[in-house]
Amino acid sequence: MAKEIPVLPFKRFLKFDELTDFVSTLAAARPDLVTLTSIGASREGRAIHLLTITDAATGKPEDKPAYLIHGNIHALELSGTHAALYTARQLVVDHDKSDLLKRVVFYIVPRINPDGAEFAVTTSGSIRSRTDRSEREANTLYQEDVNGDGLILTMRQEHPDGSLVTDPKDPRLLIRRKRDSAGPFYRTLPEGLIHDWDGTDNIRVEGRSFDWNRNWSYDWRPEPEQGGAGDFPFSEPEMRSMAEFIHSHANIFGILGYHTGPGAVLRPPSTGSDTDLSEEDVRVMDELAQIGSEYTGLPIYPVVKYHSADRRDINLRGHFHNFGYHHLGLFVFEFELGILKNSAGIETEEILAAKKPEEEEEEMRRLMKWWDEQEERDEIYKPWTPFEHPQLGKVEIGGLLNRHLAGRTLPDLEEISKGTYQFTVEHASRHPRIILEDVQVDAVGGDVYRIRARTANRGHFPTNVSNQGRSLRKLRAVQVEFHPACCVNLLSNQGHYHIGHMNGLTDSRLLEWFVSAPPGKQKLCEIRVFGGTGGNVSVYVTK
Ligand SMILES: [Zn+2]
């Protein structure tokens, strides 16, 4: 009996076991379409799940053009997992009314960072990609649930130098201390314990020192030039697994990553400016990004421009976008799915606008007011509660929950995920498509036969995908192999053909071979075409 396709509830973020359960159930429900494997294991030994989604009846995954989706590289950006799973499920649901899975394979890695995500989803603690506890340093605070309520929140402590005071307009919030502020004055630290503390105010906080979206290979720079870089490109096992997966799959023609900053469609470049890229490539990227924007309502930014308006353009070294464009030659995108402020009706342009500190404070009050008005709502605030800290003494623990501030509300995320799915379908529909057509055999006389066939790219993108892809050796050019059957002799002076890259839609090459075959022999040859991003085809030719 066929199993039901599992429902993906947009109710709360998923723990690792729940994620595993969902992907296993999806694969079990439609084994003809979905295969669950992993690209490797995390540092703490969790599987980095990989869903391979294609119609098995129409060919092997490795012979089809491939679209890769990844999510949740950043620990707190749990909505990326949900959006990736939404797409996985919807591809399966829509299969009866679409040809896409007949032609394309989707590789979906819903959670690149299962360890960081588990930390975020179970504690609400704040790390960028991974903790750096393996090499604990003196005077460094490591996040921990010290009061045993199951959460990692914020500790506030009265201190003469404290830069924060209680907001008189919303006492749940802390605002910047001003000239005329009345005390008490607070300093804040994440909930946790200080390793090897010397008792001074010199306390460093862990958890920001690895950013896996600075660990890709293109233009990687070490610390301190690029914060979060890691020790060398792909030094993190999870990222290395991604790199090995990508480099061993010549069929990948497009990649989409999911993140959770203020809602946006992001495109390359992540350093420099558009003028560093082929003009034609920028035009195509903008056209695709525009489709993403129309389906989601999110504004488009090149990564270098995605920052608050009072800052200079950013240069992110070792970033996914430059890796995808410069090292792979592909059109790559990221969706920033949006933060809680977006759900509260504060648009990304407004979130990123240049603001005075008072305006920032007003924005937080607006968020809290909106939250108070919601009927169904997640807990985003815990009251400040006195606690006797074993090292710091009297503190209060409470404040806002990072895991919820860092994402949209889940019902809101479901709407955005519908849009990003539509974008994915549009982008993926433009795949290159290498075929072999008009295969023809003519008896020339005696034992001699002429074989003709046309190899063509009938997909939208060229096999080099972008102009950048044409100059790279990464993207495999089209090659034709001619394998005569037993007792058949090739008479032409060329069997195999190096075709090179092929343009989209109207590019074809007529190929011709002469062979001699003994009477009674039916099978003449096998023609195999290796089309890189356009997929592979193979045909047996008989008399
Ligand atoms: Zn991110």
C-alpha cells in the first residue's frame, strides 16, 4: 500500500530527529522519486541528509541536469531547513502535473549544519556556525543553560560602566544609556560560564568565530582579514562534504542557498562590484533574481550591497556567491527568508535603512507591540528573573529568544516558501538539455553502413551555463563516444568527438560514421554523449 506523503507543519522549527523523520518518511512514501542518503557526517556525528529527487523511470540522477539546494549553514537560520523541505515535498506533490522531475534531478541538503542547528533549536543560544569549545580560552564565556530552564537567554548585571538601561516605554527591552538616563545601568552577556576567569571585566564571548559562509574556496582569506574564515578553505568537515559533493557532480547547473537575514533575493558578487563579472551574466542573473522577487515580494540585492545603508559596500571573502560564480561558473542565488521584524510588517528596506539609535529602539518597540497583538504566537520573551550566578554573583536572566527573532513566524515562512519554490521551478526549467536525435542508418553497399545522428542542446542554458562557465575547466564540455559493437569495424577516421560547449535551444552538430558489419549482425554500435550540465544520453544503433 502506498504511504502518504508526509505533511510539513509550519508550526515550529525541527530538531534533528524530527528532520530525519520527515526526510525518511518522504523517501519511503515515494521511492520512485525520492532517495535519502547523506553527503557526510557533522563534527558531532549527525548525518548531513541529502534528498535526491527525480523520476527514476526516466533515467539515473547522474545522467540528468541537476539543481542543488542547501539550507541552514548558519546555526540560527532554521527557516532555511523548512523552505528546503517545502520545495522537496512540493516537487513530489506536483509531479503528476509537471515534467520537471522527468528531466531534472534535485539534490537537496536541508541542513548543512545539523550540530549548530540542534544547539539553536534546543537552547535558543546564539552561534554563527559552530561553537569553538574544543579549544577553550581563558576569560571566555561559553554559552550554557546555567539556571536549568532549558534555554540559553541573556544575563544582565548591574555595573557602573553598563551601557544599557531599562526602556521606560517598554520595560521588557534594554536601550542605550544616554546622558540623562537614570540607573540602574546594565551590561549584558549571553547566559553561560566563563572559562578560566581572572575575575576582571575582560570577558570575551564565544560563538562568533566560525562562519561557514566564509569557508568556501574562492578568494578565501585568513583571520583577521576575514572574520569567521576557519583555518583554510573547506576546513570544516561539513563544508568539505559539500565541496566534494559539488565537485563530483558534473551535472549541477544551478545552486540555491537558504539563509535568514532581512528578507531578500541575493545574487553575486560578494566582493567588488558588478563590473568584475561578465555584463551578459549580470543581465541573466538580474532576470532570474527578478523572477524570485516577483514570486516572493522580496527585494533584490547583490551580496556586496546587502548591508545597512549607513555602511560601505561589504566584501565577503570565501563566500558562497563568489565560489558559485567564479569557481563553478553557475548562476547561484540565496534567499534571505526574513526575520521576525519582516513578519511584523517592517520591510527589509526599512530594516536596512540608515537609522539613529533612537530609531532602532523605536523599531524594537514596534516589534514588541505587534507581537503583543498576535493571537497565536511563539514565546519570544522571557521576563528578567534574578539568579545567583556561580561566578558573577547577582544577575538577571531573561530577554528575547534568538531562535525566534532570527526568523519569520512560521505561517509567514510558509507563504515565502511557496514563492521560493516557484522561483526554483522557473530557474531549474532553464536547464541545458543534451539529446541525440535523428539517428539514422543507411546501407551504402556491401557490408558498409552510414550512421548519422544529431547531438543537440535543446535546453535553455548553454552547457557552460554562464560566460564565466565557458572559460572554466570545471564545467564539462560535450563529448561523444562511439563504441562499435562486436565484429563491427569503424571505417571513418574519427569515432569520438569533442564537441565543446553547446549553446541553448538551437545548437546542434550532425555526426557521421561509416562502419562495416558482417551479414546477420544487427547491433552496430552504442553512441554515448556526455553533456556535463546538460546530462548524458546513450543510444544503441541497429541496422
Ligand atoms: Zn545566513
